[in-house]
Amino acid sequence: MPGSAPCRLEWRPSRWLLAALLLLTVLAPLAVLGSELPRPLAWPLALAAAARGLQLARREAGRAPRQLVLGPAPRQPGAPCLDSLDGQPLEDCQVRWRGPLAFLDALDREGRRVRLAWWPDTLPAARRRELRLAMAARVVSSSTRPMAP
């Protein structure tokens, strides 16, 4: 699309994901204690599961919000891509969908993999639609002609 504007999105930690992590933090030790594992092994494992769950929930809650800008598709192969995350350029941006969840997979300037996931509580329906349209506009048509001349 010649004059398409960039798609700007904010990523932030999902409250739904945090709630799920906390629920698993409670249920994992109960599952260990409910198993037939000998008690001298079950209690340390249950405590370790609870500690790891709290660590994961705390790490996820502490993640800073991020700003994603998806620029228009490059007009020519090899042209620079205008995508960025927090002002840093990205390469090979792809968005995958699993129902209402959106997953971004890209490479940063140093070649490191960047992954973000938007849950429904962080990406409302209108913004999901905007992201879908922005990614659809970037699809490069095939080099073969769809019809005979």
C-alpha cells in the first residue's frame, strides 16, 4: 500500500497471564504433595515449585512496557524495513495468531530473537484488527502471475 501509515502498538505484561502463573504457583505444590512421591522428597520439590512459580510471576510482572512500530512493507526486495521496538530497528517481523492471542517474532539489530505475546486484556479487538490489517498489507505477492496472459 503506497501511503499506509505505520501501526503503533504498546506491549505490556498481561494480568491474565500473571493470574495464570499465580494459580499454577498454588496448584503445582499441591499436585506434588498429592502424588505418591515419598514425603521426604515431596516437600522440598513442592517448595521448589512454589518458589519457581513466584519467581516467574515476579519476572513477568516486572517487565517494562514496550513500543512497537510496524512500518509499511518495503517496496523492493532488499529495501530496509521500517519496523522498530522501543526505537531499535527490527528485522524479519512475523506475527502469528492463536485465537485472540498475537505472537510477534523478530530479530533485533544484534541478531537476537525478540518475542512478545499480546493477550486479549492487553490488545483489545480494535487494536488486534489494526495489527491484522498491518500485517496483511505487508504480504508480498508471488512472482508468478495468477492468470494466463
